[in-house]
Amino acid sequence: MEKTKPFDQESDITDIILHRKNDVGLFILRLSIGGLMLFHGMSKIIYGTEQVENILLRTGMPVFFTFGVFLGEVLAPLMLILGYKVRMAGFLIAVDMLVATLLVHASDFNQMNELGGWMLELNALYFLGAVAIIFLGSGRIALTKGNGALD
């Protein structure tokens, strides 16, 4: 079994990648899911949530549920990127994607796009990436170094 050396000022990025491969992988997963999901949230901040409100009204749900979009598409992605309570952030994103899929894309469940891919593949990647983060946690390349509650 390979013994890992402590990191000091002499350590470089190669040492960190070599000895912290799982942590680097978790960091990349968090940046991917959080960073890409944040674009959806920024769109809602810049252009508003009228479309989401209309969907909620059409389905008979209260309009104040629109604020859930900001939890799942702004707050949770920022938490993932920073590495703070990432299991909770993963849960918020997974719920956001599940609700969005059920409300907006349910009719696409058994459909393929013009290139032969599943219509819900992007939704599935966000959802499953968030679920993976729930189980894996943050890793050590995080604000809380993987030691905080829900990390």
C-alpha cells in the first residue's frame, strides 16, 4: 500500500494530483455540476422567472415555489463550487432536476432527439451527478476540507 506524504511548501500540483486523485475527481465533479447548473440560475436572475411561474400556475402549484428554483439553481451550485455542505447542495439540485423534469419534460421521457440521444439525457446527467455527490461528499479540496457536517 502506497504511503501518502504530507503536503508542504515543496509540494506542487503534480504531487497533489498524484496523491489526492479521489479529491481531484470530486472537485471536478462538483465544479461540473455546480458550474453548469449555475448558468440556469443566472438565466433566471437576469431574465426573470416568469416562465417558471407560468408552469407552476398551469399545474396548480403555488407561485412561491418559484423560489425553490433559486435554491436548486443558484445557492446549491455555489455551495458545490465552494465545497460547503455539498451533500445538501446535491440534494437540492437533485430535487430541482426531478421537479423540472416532471413539470416540463415528462412527455419527453420515452423520446429521442434528432441525433439519437435521449431527450432527457442532460436532465439525467445533472440529476445523477447530484445524486453521486450526495453519496460521495466534497473531498478535501473544499471549503470545509470534507470535515464539515453534510460534507
